[in-house]
Amino acid sequence: MDPSAPHLKPWPRGHYLAVLFGILLALLSWLGAAVWTLLHFRRTETPTLAGLVCVGVVLIVICLPLAIARRRGLARARGLNGSNEEALAELRAGRYEEAAALLNALVLSARYAPAMHALYLHNLGMAWLHLGHLGAARTLMERALASGWLSVPVLRHVLPAVHVGRALALGLEGDLAGARAVLDALAPTLPEARKPMTMLAGAVIAVRGGGSVRFDEEALHRAEASLMPSHIRALRLLEAFSRGRPERSAYREGAGSDPVDAIGIHPGELDFLGAAWPELRAFLNARGLVTGESAG
């Protein structure tokens, strides 16, 4: 995955607003010239019809393309939003390659809708993360964040997810201090109902730092509203991995059974956890849960 592709570089909000301001000044200058022409015709006692026609032509030239662009933009936005929901459904279903392909096309299509481009860029980053491309994924998330577009009121609700995604990528890469700093800064801003969204990133930090985690069924049930199904299974996996001995796991099904067997992990869906974490990759591989190039 190459984050240097041109369509993966968002248009910063400040630059966009500066260009928009320049266009507005040009339109106002054009309209001012038309008004001046109308007043000039009046002073010379020339029939004002010519001036009115001039102003009308200017208004049509300005407003008609804007109206057409707005109509086409709304239709395009509806189509893009539908495709984004489809991509997120693929991501939640564990079909990461399909989600990444859809989101890459969305990012390419939304280059002239910078706010939506930033949103889709973050979503593509999440898809890349689940494919194990941790550094490239984090780059996309940080670009989306730095663009400033995710701070606009309509997208502000996405900001916590971007920070959690960054923390998860940092933790999986082994930068535990960086990941912890992101979560610590985010925690005071989260309402109680959204706090479970940090559980997986927090568990990665704890377990990779040498600690252990344990989750009861009630906590996991609450987390279902904030986490993808694969992330719930990832929490259970991290518990089994961190506690070491099967008899200490809350997910053991019977004497002598491996607690991982009870989780219902689909082979390949949690490969991203071991992309830069050799011990966890070996743990997954020993249970036949790694697919593709990571196996073996």
C-alpha cells in the first residue's frame, strides 16, 4: 500500500477556504462591474435596459453553474455515501480487501469534496490497518486529521474514531508510549457511552507491555455498540494470549480445551494484530488462524 499516491493527499481546509475566498472576491468584482455599467448607462441617459440585461447576464453566468454544480454535487454525495456504507459493511464483515478497494475508489472520486475526502481517507486507513499495513494506515489517518476537515460540525463525531485508530496502529507497531498518550488525551473528551471504543487499543497497550487483561461478558456486551465483531473477538484473543495458561481463561469450553477455540475467530481476520508483533503472530499461527504471507 502506497500512501504517496496523489489522490491520498487531502486538500487542507485552510488552503481550500483561501481559494474559495478568492473565487468569491472575483465574483463580487464581476458583479460590481455590472452594477457600475448599469449606473453609467443611467448617468448618460442611455436606456437602462442594456444595463439590466448586462446585470442579468452576469447573474445567470454566476448562479446557473453554481445551481447545476450543487444539484450534481448532492446527487454525487448521495452515491458516495451509499458506497461508503457498503465499504464499512464489508469492513465489519471482515472482508478487508473488498472494503479497501471500495474506499480507494471513493477517495479518488471525492477529490473535489474535501470534507468527504478526509472522511473516506480515514476509513481507508482503517481498512489498510486491518490488512496489516500499519504504518501506511496511520499515515492516512494522520493526514485526514491534519486536513482540518474532520473538525467541521457535521464530521466532528468521527474525530474520536480517528484518534482510536491512530492509537491502535501505534500500539500494534510497538510504540506503546505514543499510543497511550493518544488515548490519555482522548479519554476526557469521551462520553461514557463511547468509552468502550478504546478497549481494543487499550488492551493492545496493556498486553504488549507485558500485562494481562480480562473482560467479563457484560463489558464485552457493552462494547458491541462501539466495536466491530472482529474487535470483540480480538479482545477475547488478547485475554487468552495474555493469561498464558488455558485454565485461567474466561472463555474455556471444557477441560483441556484451548480457550481460543471458543472465540470463533475466522482465519485471517485478526492477522493485523500480529503484523508487527511476532509473539502474537506465532500464537495465531500455531492455531491455524493466520492466512496469506503471514502464515508459516
